[in-house]
Amino acid sequence: MTIDNAPFDRVSFVGVLSRRLFGRGGPVVDRLALVMVGILLVLAVVGPWLAPHDPYAVDPIASLEPPGAAYWLGTDDTGRDVLSRLLAGAPLTILSAVAVVVGSTIIGVFVASVATLAPRWLDDALMRCTEIFLSIPSLVLALGLTAVLRPSLTSIIIAMVMALWPATARITRNILRETMTSAYVEAAKIMGVSRLRLMLRHALPNSLDAIYVHASMELSGTIVMISGLAFLGVGAPPPSADWGSMIAQGQDFITTAWWISLFPGLAITVAALAFGLVGDAIRRINDPTSGRAQ
Amino acid sequence: MSEVLIEVAGLTKRFGILSALDNVSFELRAGEVLGLVGESGSGKSTVIRCLVGLAQQTSGRIAYRGIDLAAATAAERRQYRRDVQMIFQDPYSSLDPRMTVQQILEEPMLVVGGFSARQRQERILHLLHRLGLKEEHLSRYPKHFSGGQRQRIAIIRALTVEPKVLLCDEPVSALDVSVQAQVLNLLRDMQKELGLTILFVAHDLAVVKYLCSRVVVLHHGIVEEAGTVDEVYGAPKAAYTRELLDAVAEPDPQAERARRAARLKRLAAIR
Amino acid sequence: MTDGAAPLLEVERLSIAVPAGRRIDGASAGDLTLVSDVSYAIRPGERVALVGESGSGKSLTARAILRLDPGLRLSGSIRWDGRELVGAPEPVLRGIRGADIAMIFQDPMTALNPVLTIGEQVAEPLTVRGVPKKEALARAAEMLDWLRVPRAKERLRSYPGEFSGGMRQRVVMAAALIGRPRLLIADEPTTALDVRVQEQVLDLIVEQSSELGLAVLFITHDLSIVAGLAHQVIVMYRGEFVEKRDVDGLFASPRHPYTRGLIGSIPRLTSDPSVRLSTVDEYMARNGGAADE
């Protein structure tokens, strides 16, 4: 097979990914996880509209109904439909997690880029700073930060972005450092390309793959952590339908009306699992299994 | 006697107490192909890296057309970077995997400046055809090409800005023998056609003989011997050079067997 | 070399393929054949060179003997000492590896475990077969001494990192030869080495082969080193045998256009540099073969 009749496949990360995940021979588990992620993302956007009942409507008569024909997943102590709340909470939980990952990735990549371009002392200073952040468990750090801000989902998002960007910065900087020593970057350097252009034009694009992998793996843990923080009460106040808060709201009824906490708990588990599997699949696929042209 | 394009004088590079290069001196004259031969650890790659600015020498002088690079003005340095281009050893890592061939080939001209879009395209297409590639290859990525083709792309990239000197760091070592022959022939042709001056770093003595007119032999950072290929290969003065020449295997079964038998006899006598 | 003796290794119509489910090249149906229909034999004490460029399948062909790539499908026959190896149970292969057939690889650094002493590693083929450690280490010292590793007994306690590339290759060879194998498979053992060290390692292989009556299957892309080393040369191209000759015949009058092109493209110290190197394409095109690139 010569260059002229080789299949022209795209070099972009998404291109390679789609081919591998959707092509023949992808492991069943990966495909299931991908489907699940797809469903979750769709629900994250249109969830609230699919809710059969008003997620926030209080109805004392229907309170503490077990799962049944009228309320598929039961109702909570104020008569609100669990299923509807679950759907309403989907965007809150999932999109918040996405926002956290996107935010921390952007900040982390920015700091890493500056550190890579900066003179040695600044690079060292920045890395020492991130290490200080990294030495504090992220949950504790996030909790501490939310204490400063008013309890709300936005506060959680901000706190978590602050807690997570150092890890991304650290990893990205190492990736960038390595990429900057590649032969093709040296070739460009010899031409007289400025360090900034070397970073923007050569190093960053080639580091994106690894950054995507890191981000996709972070997503799973972030969903759990956001829910955890909400459960602890630093998220939005009670009527909030995010899954973490829902579990907290059902705490007192764990033995009697188990469905109130169980279903949001299941939702978090399934979401974390699905995103985790996809993240892992992305990492595996991204490994150089077939790098060079034959 | 042609102009001395690059003069290397007393080049020394130390890493702590280790010397990668120790007082290396040689001249690269216009129009010639100079071979820099050595085994691994000889410092030959370090020489090239110092010449292109990827490494800074500890002491010693590098001059381009009489101008000491350390004392050169910004304009002179720019001219140097345009006139002196490099071909790397590994064709699999010297091309940015995320750029199309078109983008890769355009970059030097964009950085150097002074080429209109039309001129750039003309240069690219001309060199592309001259080196045996096709226009449709421009939209492809390096991963679609074999090692030999990638080296050709690397050579085209170097030639787009009309350089005077090509610094080649073992450009065929990573290639299969049959492909190596193609690239060597190409380098020879381009050198004659364009009047290029080439510094060819390699470990393969036979390859150096095929391409070069003069050669410098490097061993542990020291110049063991220098001269025309005929002189150095025909009547080597340094013991090291003789050892290197003796160790080269020739595709001649009877001769090789005889040499090996002689060597083994000597070894057996020691046992 | 014992002429006329029964072959140690007989390979008949061996094909190697990647089964359909494991293909990663995105193509759909069927197995991907990497090596097709190759046959050859090695007699006791004979040195056979398997020569080819990258992608020729030479490494796979040799590795198939010891079944080092279990994910690949083998068809055809590989007979060692009359015993069929294709499809044989794993314990049979394990028994052969290191004892009857030994193998050394290209990079001595990765073949040696950096955290174990070389004594332990050279002795390993014996210790895993129940030889007591003291005796095994004594044999290891003997072997290293035989291969001219200076101060062998002391060095038993050294680590691979303390040795140069050429010395490491000797250590690897000691481990390979300690089990007194009858066939040594050498997969590009000199490719990563400087030319002087390369010569030493090749001399060593030829010397051991002659003195111990050891047969050698030598895999390489370098035709030049094959000239002084092999009795029989097999040239491979894209998974097929293209020419199989005695070494003198091959170099004197190569028959296949690929072989001719390959020999012609080697630059030599002795040739006239004004004569252009011929390329494989030219030979193949002239003879109607498929040109690459």
C-alpha cells in the first residue's frame, strides 16, 4: 500500500477517537459506556423538559410515595417527584462538572504555558505554588474555599476550579516540557521561530491529546466530588435538585423512604462509572499502538 | 581555493567535568561536501547543535563568512539562519505530526519573510516535483508517509529558503538501505544542481565516502584526523581511523571470511 | 558444519497472520497476512542469515519458532528435532526456550533487568531448571570468562548499568549460551552498536558457533555483515522469501531483482564514488516488480 492509495484518515484527536470507538472491534464495555455518556449528556441538556412533574412543586398529599405508577421513582417528603427532580438535577450536576473540568483545564493550561515559556526562576516559582496547592487534599481545599463564598452551586464550581487547576497545570507543564524538546520543535527553533510561536503553533497542538485524556479522566471524579460537596451542604440551599443535595435531603428517611436518596445515588454512580470508562477508553486509545506509517 | 563559509575554531563543550568536544577545529568551504565521522559519543551531533544554536559551546569560535556568530548583529544572525539549514536524523520526529505537508513546507519561508504567497507556492511545487513527490501529498500529514518520503519532505523544507549550507545530522541512518540509496542520490543531485555546501555527519564510513570529498574524524570530542577522503581512507595516519576502517564490513564473502579468520586467529592466540 | 546431517530446524510453508479481531489498522474483513508461505531448514552448526528491510517480516519469522507472539496465528509447520512446534502446548515451548534454542535481541540494555546482578541473570536459564544457585553462578562465571568479560568472577555481582553496550551484549550472550543450546537466534544484535563493537560481537558469534557447533539464525537488515558470517542467506521482502542461496552464490550472482537492487544500493569503501548507487526501484521496475515509494 503506497501513499497514493492509503486511506486518508484524519489526524485530529476527535477523528481518531471516533474511528476507534465507533469502528469495528471496539470493546463492548467501551461502547456501552459511550452510549451511557451520550444519554447523560442529552439529559443534561433537555432533562428538565422531560420531567413528568414539576420538580419543585410541593404536594403534601403525595409525600413519601414509594415508586409506583404515578410517580415512577417515588416522591420525597414534600411530595416532589423524585424522577422529575433527578431530570432537573442532571444539568446541575453534570454541566457543573463539565464547567469545573473546562475551567480548571483552561487555567491549568494557561499557567503551564506561561511556566514553560518563562525564565527558570518564574517557572520554579509557579511550580512551587502549584505544589503547595497540590499538597492539600482537593476536597478539603474546596470545602475551605466554599466556606468563604455564599453556599451555592456556583460557589462549588468556583471552589473546585480553584482546587483542581494545579493538578492540570502540573501535568500539562510536564507534557509541554517534553513536547518542546521534540525534534520538530527544534527544527522550527532553528528556523528562527520565537518561543511563543513554538509554544502556540507546535507544542500546544501536539499536547492537546494528552490534555484531553487528563480532562476526560477528571470528569468522573469531579461529578462525585461536586455531589459530595453539595451533600455536605455547601451547595445550593434545599429546593435544589442537584443529585448531591437530593441525597442529603433524603438522609432522614433512609430506612423508610429509601428511594429518595437511593436514586440520586445510583445516578451519580452510573454517571461517574460511565464517564470514567469513557475516560479510560480515551486514554487507552490514545496510547501509541499504531504510531508510524508502515 | 574557495571561500570558507563556516569556520569552527577551538570548539569546546563541557558538561561539568565531561568534555563532549575538546578543541575541535575545521573549515567548511563553499561548494564542498564535508563529512564528520565518529561513533556514538564522539561529539559529532554536538558540533551540529552548536552550529545551529541548539547548544551553546563552552569556548571556541564559530564564524560564518568571517563573521563571528557570537558577535553578530541581529540582521547577520537572521541571514545565517536563512543560509544555513538542517536535516535531522529521525524522519519520524522531525516533522510536526499535526501540520500538513503544505504547512510544514511553508513555515521556513513564512519565518524568514520576503516571499509572496505565489512565490511560496511556486517554490514548494517546484521542489516537490523535483524530489519526486506529488501535489496531492501537500494536504496529507507526515504519518501517511514512509521514512524515506519524510526525509525528502525535510530536505524540501530546508531547500525552500534557498540556503547555502545544509547541515545533515545522520540523515540516512534511520532509513532502510534501499531508501538510503535514494536519499543519498538525491542529496548528491541537489548538491550539484544548486551548488550547495554540505556538512554531512555520519557514523557510516562507506556512506561518507560516497558523498563527501573531505572528511574529519572525531573520537571522544577530539579531531583524530582530517583531510580529503582519499588521504584519510587510503593512508590513515591515526590509529583510531585505521581501527574504524578495519571494522567496516564489505559485501564480499571471501574477503570478509579471510579477515575474520585472521582476527579470530589473533584472538585465539591470546586465550 | 556437518553436511548431510539431519536438519535441526525444519520450517515448511509457514504463514503468520494477525487474526481479524485483533487488527488495529481499521481495515475490516479477514486476517492480515504478515508472512506467507516460507520454507527453510537449518542444519547443525549452520549459520543462516535472514535478511530484509523493515516490514519484510524477518523478525516475525524468527520469533515464530519460539512462539514469542502468541496473538498471531501460525499455519504451516515448524519442526525442531523432528518435533512439531506449531500448536504444541506451552510447556513444550518453555522447555525449549533457553535450553535447546536461545535468543538474543537488538538492545542489550532492555534485555537485561537493571535491578538484578548480571550473575543472577546469566545463571537464570539454569536456576529455573533446578540447578543449585552456587553451581549455576560458577557456570555463569565460566561462561563470562569464556566470552572474554574481564574479571568475570568479581563482575557477577555487578549490575547491567555498569557495563558498556558491547559488554552487555556479551552478558546477554552468556545467558543465552549457558544452557548449551543447539540453535542461537540473534535478532539484529548489532544494529544498535558502533561499528567496532559490532565487529567484536559478530566475531564472537562466529567463534562460538564454530567452537561449539552452534547453529545460528541471524536476522539483520545489513547485507554487508552477512557476507562474512553466514553459510546460507535468505532474503525477505514484504513477508515473502525472495531468494534463498548459499552466501557466495548470492553475492556473486544474485537472481532476484530485489536482491540485485539491495546489493547495488550498498555504498562500499572499495567502490568508485562517481558510480551512482543503484536503487531497488530501478531493478524492480526494469523487471516488472512492484516499486515502492
